[in-house]
Amino acid sequence: NKHIADIPHYDPSQQAIYDINHIVKVLPHKYPFLFVDKIIELSDNHVVGVKSVTFNEHFFQGHFPGNPVMPGVLQIEALAQTGGILALNNIPDPENYDTYFLKIDKVKFKNIVRPGDTLILKMELLSPIRRGIVEMKGTTYVGNKLATEAELVAQLKKKKK
């Protein structure tokens, strides 16, 4: 598997860099639309987040009854939120900015994500942030299997007061 070296190591016993209490302060998203539980790696050019997928998620009621599958678009949203943390971490006053996605390309869903899975969310900058434009490559993993991959472009926009 060509992606095996790229899979982030996740040890649940290690303390997170950001826990859910910090994430809700950084991102505007709240339950039931917050899809990253903790950040386990963070640098200037990459971030790794974790989403514990449980049967209690509201979307499993209809997707699909008797065969629960995490919707691919919500996997992309989880990547986008994780990427928002990366983007906001790169500016000196993140509390004054929001992140809006402009483009999502080259999306591939490789494996099904189900309740009980731990979804590892990895976002990497493809180029330096310029004029608020953030280009990233996103991958999700369940165990050592690639679940989703995509390229995402976002824009940092100053909040209106």
C-alpha cells in the first residue's frame, strides 16, 4: 500500500494538542455539525485530527437504516474543519477570521466509514498561504486503510464586526 508511510500514528493514551474544548473556541461549528474531536498533530504545514464515529450521530438515522455508513460529504466536511484549524493556526489573530471553502477537487472515496470507526483526518498545505488562499491535500484513514482523499482550497476572510 503506497499510503502506509503517510498514515499518522494515533495513540489514544497520548494527550491531544487541542481537545474538543479548544476546537469549539477556534471553529464556528457546533454540535451537531462539528466533525473533529481532537487535534493530535499540528505544524505550520500539516494537521492531524481525530473523529470518533459513533452510532449516535444524527445522520445514521437515515444513512442508511440497517446499514449505517458515514456520508462521504461529511467526511469531506470533517477534513475541511480540520483544515480550518491548520489555516487559522497560521495567522496571528485567528479569532478575527473565518475559513470558507472555495473548491474541492479530486475526491475519491476508497473505503466505507461506519459507527465504531476512528477517522484520522490529515490535511497538508500544498503551497504557502497567499492572500488568504489555502490549498490543501486531505486524506482520511480508518486504521491503516485510506478512506477518503481530496484537494481543498479555502479562503481566510476577516470577520465582519
